[in-house]
Amino acid sequence: MWRMSSPPRIAVEDTDRFLSVLNEHGAFFNREKPVFCARAPARLDLMGGIADYSGSLTLELPLMHATYASVQYDERKLLTLMSTAARDIDSDDTVVVPLTAITKARPGSLYNSLRDLVTNNPRTAWAAYVAGVPAVLATEKNVEFKHGLRILVHSFVPPASGISSSAALEVAVMNAVAAHMGIELDGKECAVLCQKVENHVVGAPCGIMDQMTSACGEQDKLLALLCQPAALQPLLDIPVSYEIWGINSGIRHAVSGADYGSVRTGAFMGYRMCAETAGFPIKKCGNGMVEIDDTIWNGYLANITPAQWESHYRESVPEQISGADFLKTCDGITDPVSVIDPQKHYAVRNPTAHPIHEHFRVSAFRKLMEDASQDPDTGILLGEYMYQSHASYSACGLGSDGTDLIVDLVRERGPKLGLYGAKITGGGSGGTVAVLAEKGRRRELENIVADYEEKSGRDALVIGGSSPGAEQFGSFKLCCE
């Protein structure tokens, strides 16, 4: 039996459940060598969402649902990766990657070859999130892997539910590998490296709020992150009269999907157009990239105020444009992880407006939360900001019939039943709805789930509870008795 020989910094109730799972798969590891383990939670995006890549403030809650990763030395020059949940998503549960695929990593070319190696077959695509971790450590931190690794991952996070199971996986693996290799990583550095895994190895153009929350979050507090690029703000206490919940719509969400990527590209197109209207010097760099000498907004749409947008820039940004026409007239964008397809039409005005208004909404939301204990009616105002955010997602094309229905069901019941606001989370297009409620209203949420399931024909799930981020939790060591 595998037993804990050195504990994590903080105890969490699901660790014993993970140890039971590990013992069920105990044959995966050599019983003569120690195993290093780490844990990272999923997150609930209360406010901010897709505005993170445009520099917005975001407010995120680390959830009780988490992923565990366990790592052991292997004298063979192989990465042997196992997921206990792979078969549930019609994938291979074990993937083997030669060590040379990560030890010769270079930004660009070898990240691409590693991605191709594991993602060309859909049954092994999950391994990019895991194999990408040692590849990024070798490339960005000059970590030398002289031996192979055996890595087992187990997740308590519902997959594709819009609460960032991918970030939890990356952060857990990063911390477990770091513990095994004796590497010191603080939470912020861990998050930055994990974003590189997702952007460059997985190939998903995500922002950084998910990885930062999973790595740096603290239990029962909102992580406030100004994404310029990743400035942690003081943690925000949740007023004692409120609770934050999620309702999973049962519609699978994927941040790598076309909708999210198109909206992100449209926002950077809009920034390029606003910069030209503002008269900033712009230099063409080739490959669809430009450099902008922006000394006012510092490269972030979120630093344009809603009043400035409406008065000076809105009319200079078209509702939509083809990729070919944009490249012909504007040369490119400043985002290195978005690729403009000349054959595609992009919505531009609404994706540009969203982070401008969202940053204002989140900033006002945070201030109201700080003062909420002084005014019992503040919940109605907080809820209105959430409903506005949800409407803005829909205007960008990132809504879904299921999440819209859940938001409508929350709004119908309203403050009279202790339900203040709701909005789609993360990358949108399905996934989970965040709900702000009066404390003690879980039964009302369960009634909404029952109503939703009857009307939609989909299974739904109430998501609640919080737990420590990976840095607060730490790592632990196992030995076999």
C-alpha cells in the first residue's frame, strides 16, 4: 500500500480518496521508489472571463473539485503517462512519449512537433497537457531530464464543464514534476509556465486567469487578478451573507474551439484598429504580427474606458471583417497565439467592446463586494453586472441555449428567493453558469437544476465548495509499505 511519508502544507478531504485510487493503480509505479504528488483545483469564473487576454480584472474562486498528479523516476528514457479517466472520454489511458521529444524542446519548432506527436491521434491528445510540462521546464527553465518519468493523473473535475479542468491538470503535473526534480516554483511562475504548455504545446489560445487561480488561489476567497499580464491583487473575502455556486449545463465546453479563438482574434483586430485611430506608431513584423508603440493603454483593450470607446473608437471598428481584408489593410495583430485565417469572417466590434465594458463591470463588482456587508440591497446591483456580462458573451457569439436557460431560470426566481445574478463562465459556448446567491440557498439551485433538466433534456450538476490553490496546498511524498 502507498502511504504518505511527508504531508502537504494543508490537509484537504479528497486526498484520502486520491490515495485509494492510486492504490487501485499501484502496479503502474515501482514500489521500491518514492512517488511525488501534487494537487490543483479547478476554478469558477465569477467575473472577467474572456476579457483576461485583453487585460481585464478577473475574480475567480478555486473550487473543491481538483486534479492530482503523481510522478516517479523511470530509468528508461521514456515519459509513461497514465490518466485514470481517459477511458471515460474515449481515449487511451496510457501514452508513451520518448524522452527526446521533450529534452530537445525549442520554442516553436519542437513544441509543434511534440504537439503533433500526441494530438494527431485524438485518443492520445490529452497527453499534450502532461508531456508539455517537462517540455516547457526543459525549454524555459533549462531543466535537464537525464531519466524518464512515470506520471499518473486522476481528476475529480467534471471534464469539459467550463471550470478549467485543463489548468488544474497542468498545474498539478507542474508541481508534482517540480517536487520530484527539487525545483522551487512559486505560484505565479508555475502559472506562467502552465500557460505556455496550453498555448504552445496543446495549441489552445487561453489567457492566464485559469492557471493563476489554480496555482495561487486560496480557499473560500476570490482571487483578484489584473491580467496585465498577471498582477495579483489583494484577495477578496466573500461577504458572509453570500455564496457562490456553479451550475454545469451539460454542454461540453472547449477553450480550443473555433468560437473562443475567433472572438479572441476579433478583439485583437479591434485593438489594432483602435490603436491606429489613436495615432500610435505601428510597425509591421510579418507573419500576421505588428508592434504598436502604445504608451497610453499599454497594449490592453481593458485600459480604454467605456466612455472613450463609445465617444472615440466604436465607429472606427467594423462589426465584422474578413481575415483577408484585415490583413490587406491592417497587416496584423499583436497576439502571438492567434492566427488570422484569410478565408474566414471575424466579428470585431462586439469582441472589442466586451473587455472594455467587462473591466469596468468587474472593477465596480469588486468595490461593491468589499462594501456588501453595509448594504443588504447590494446583491441586486452585483447581479445586474453579472447579467450584463452574460449578455455581452452572447453578443460575442459565445452563448448557448443551455446556459441561457439556466440564467433565465435564476433571473425568474430572483432576489425574492435569494438568487441575485448569473452568467456564463470562462470561454463560454456551454459549460458552467456562475450564480451569486444568498447564503443557504442550495435547495433553490437544485430546483433550478431539476427544472433545467426537464426543459432541456440534459443532465446538470450543482458545483459548490472551495479549496486551496496548488501553492497553498504544496506537495507530498509517498512510499510503499
